[in-house]
Amino acid sequence: MADGHEHDPACDVAHGTAPGDMGDRALIAVFASPVADSLLRFGREVGYRCVLLEPDPERAATVSHDSAPVVTAPPAGLDGTADVVVTDHHRSDLGLVLRDLLTRPVRWIGVLGNPRHPGPHVRLLTELGVPAEEIARVHRPVGLNIGSRTPPEIAIATLAGLIADRNGRPGGFSF
């Protein structure tokens, strides 16, 4: 306190003189896409263990990702540390993938998409017989409303929203 300020351990983390406690966090990006690429790259930087879930074996075989392993089915051991982001709401297998993920005790599931249009996941999951209370676990839209348009901007907004939610914060500039 030589400078009259109380020592804040968070400052040490921000200045790189102390390690930050990121906890045990997993990020599952569903469907290979430009947004998934950015999401996984940035997710690793903020402490997530990242996985790309591409259920189409042909597509999965063509994907090489430096930031994450690529799997064709939800990985074993998904639990309350996992945040799942579906990066393409136009895929024909959207409902099946979400149905399978909803059977897992993941912390959070969200689907990207324009909030001005109804999410196709609701109809697809209803047709598959998924109960309404389970469908309600799927968030849409996802991320902070920063007007993002490019895949990296969408990934940043999504990760910021996940971090805020995980930390019990509203996001934005309210402290």
C-alpha cells in the first residue's frame, strides 16, 4: 500500500505477474463453420478446453483444427463445466444433435441466429418429441448485443456472453 492503494490480486493477473484461475471449463462448438473456427481459437485463449463437434463424418474428415480436437458425437464426460454453442442453425441435423446434447448435464446450450427470426430448433425438437422444458434450456440468441457481423465478432460476443453468464454478470457495462 505504498502508493495509497489497496493491493488487488486481480491486477496481478491482468498484468501477467500471477496466474489466473480459469476453473475447469469446456467449450463445444457444434458444426464446422467460420464462427466455430474463431470461437474455438478465442475460447482456448480464455481458458476453455475446446472441442469441435461435427456430426457429419465426411465433413469431420476434412476439418483440421489447431485449437480443438474434432469429434463426430458428443464427447463422453460432458458435464456442468461444458458450454455448447451451435454455430449453424440451417443444418438438417440440428434437431438430432440438440436432442442428444439435451440428454447431457451440460451447463449451457445456445444456438446462433438472428433474434428477429424464430429459431428452427424449437420446431425440430418438438417434432422429435423433446419436452418443452428441455427445449427451453436452449438459448437463442446468444452472446452480447454488440452488433457483431463477422465470424470473429460473433465469436467474441458469444464468448463474452458465456463468461458473463458463468460469472453471474449481466454483460454490457453494468457493474
